[in-house]
Amino acid sequence: MDRLAEQREYYRQRAPEYDEWWQSQGRYAKSPDDERRWSADIDQVVRALDDFAPTGAVLELAAGTGWWTEHLTRHAGHVTAVDASAETLALNRQRTSGRGEVSYVVADLFEWAPPVAAFDVVFFAYWLSHVPDDRLTQFCGRVAAALRPGGRIFVVDSYHHERLADDRQVRVLNDGRRFEVVKRFWQPAELESIPGWPLTATVTTNRHIIYAQQRRLLRRPADD
């Protein structure tokens, strides 16, 4: 199994337990102090997203189980939620039912091309770190092409002060199965230097999360 296929399979199998990580449950439980710091960082990103105001037609890539989709519906006229895992999108649909206009698309994000100039905002959380270097230029071009003139990008991801040696990480499910995924820990200067994405990057106070936002698109790089 190649690494991207293994990564897709991991997230399919992880769907029913993904929220345990996000909610610090089970083997992901934190001490009270660590939980407060984690929650404070999430709140910081949520406030930044509210200030950003992702209105209009929003494309959410790697939408997962819907924690961010639910928040996007508070601002967006319509959200198109795309994920390679039907299992995670099923949970997303349950969470966001009745909370706004959402379309759900099951698609491999390395193969799927979004409609050109169709969206006011492209949002993705905990996804860019799973894009390998040899797919980055193509991915960035497709994101930029999906935006209408003046469209904007908002990125959320995990933060660590340094990259892994080979941008790979072993993940273990609750039942002990092991998978290898791509994992690049982006640094603020790296995010701000992506061609065609005039981003401003911020590391949260407690350094759990990095997020970056774009006010307007300056130019659209070619999709190669």
C-alpha cells in the first residue's frame, strides 16, 4: 500500500474514534491544566475564524467529523464539505444536520478538482500537514483556482516547533493497528511564503495550533 493510500485508510478506520482525540477522551485524556490550555487554544482559533467571517460559498477540504463544518455554517451561505472518507462524512452529516446548507462530497483530495472560481472561502483544518511536498504545488494551485476574485483562505493545523526528519509519522488506533501518515509541522514563515497565498500565520498562545488567514488573493499560481 502506498503512503497516501495508507493515510486514507487510516482516517477511514479512525473515524469512530477521531472525536476522542479532539475532546481529550480515553487514551487522549489530559490533565486539568493541559485541558485548559488546549481549550484556550481552540477558543483562540474560533475567535480568529469569527473575525475572519467565512461568508458566502465556502469550500471545506478534509471536513472530517464536522467540528469545523458546524462552525462554518454560522457564517457561510453554503458549505461544500469534502473528505476522502465516507465514514467521517457520515458523522459530519449527523453533527451538522439542520445547522445550515451543507453539501457533502466523498473524494480523494489529491485527485478531485473543485469547480473553478466557485467559492468565496476555502477552509481546511489539520489537512495541509498531510500533503506531501511532491503534491503541494498542485494542491495550492487547485485551491487558488477554486476561489472567486477576492476569495480568501483560512488554514488550521497542529503546531510543533520543528519538522519531523522525513515528514512521516506512525499513528496507532485504539485496537493497536499501526499506520504511517504524512505529517509536516508547518512553521509560520513557511506558511507565509507559499506562492500565491498571501497568508498571515499565528501560533496560538499555548502552542498547540497554528492558523493562517488570507484577506485577499493577490495572484493565482498555475495548476501543474
